[in-house]
Amino acid sequence: MSLKANYYDQPEGEDLFGKMLATNKYALAGGLGWSTIEVMMVSKPKGYLPTIARYVYFTGPFVGMASAFTVGAYAANKLRGRDDGWNYVAGAFAAGGVYGAWKRTVVGGLVAGLIFGVAGALKKQSVDEGWEFFPEVKHHAVSTINPNRYDFTLTQERERGWTTGK
């Protein structure tokens, strides 16, 4: 299995390791990014060990939530024998449980599970129906190399060579 694995390379209910790798690489990247922002702008720990502890404090639960979602959706698919959005909801509530344990609040875990569940059901519906949950961003910015290529004016350019008649 390569690091370029995608969650949807294999059908639902197959290749748990590949799906874990696909979800955890995004969770690891998100956790490291969130940790970096938190360490630099919020907690500002002094020394190597407190800094590493802050990275682990944030990155560990991110990876745990991604793993819980993947295993929960996989187990729901295997137990129910169906490939539908409820498997993602089961995985989302498992991830919400990890969040609740991390924040030490049951209500927070249930709310996170509900939010993750709605997002998971929408994502599954988007995959089944063929529309994109997060569409590709198209950049329409003006290029600094040749800004004359783009015309964003509201009026057309006037004719060239005209005079006022004086």
C-alpha cells in the first residue's frame, strides 16, 4: 500500500488497512498543522518536551478520530452487510466518542458525533450520486506576469485614435 492511497480505491467493506492509511494521512497533516498554529500562537511552550507534548495532545486525537471513523464505518458495513450512509453515521459517532473522551465531556462527544454524522451521510450521498462534497477550487486571480490578459472592467474599451475635435 502506498501513501497515495485513496479512501475510495477499494469498495466499502474491503481493504481496511488502505482506508486507515488514507484517512490517517489527512488527520496527521491536519493535526500537525493545527498543533503548529496552537504552539506558535496560543500556548507558546518553552523547551522541546512541552512543545512535543502539545503536538501529541492535538495530533493524537485527530488520528484517533480518523481511525475510529474508518473502523466504525468498516465494522458497520461488515455487520449490516449494506453499503449506505448509516455506516458513515456509525463511524462518525465513533469519532465523536474519541472527541468526547479527548475533551472529557459526554455532551461534546455526542454533539461532535452528530455533526460528523451529518457530514458523513452527506459525503456518502455525494459519492453515491456522483457530485462533489468539496468541489475543486478554480483560481480566477489576475496574473502578475501579464495582467493585461484579463479584462474585469464593466465597460468596453473605447476606440483608438479618436480626438475631441479641437
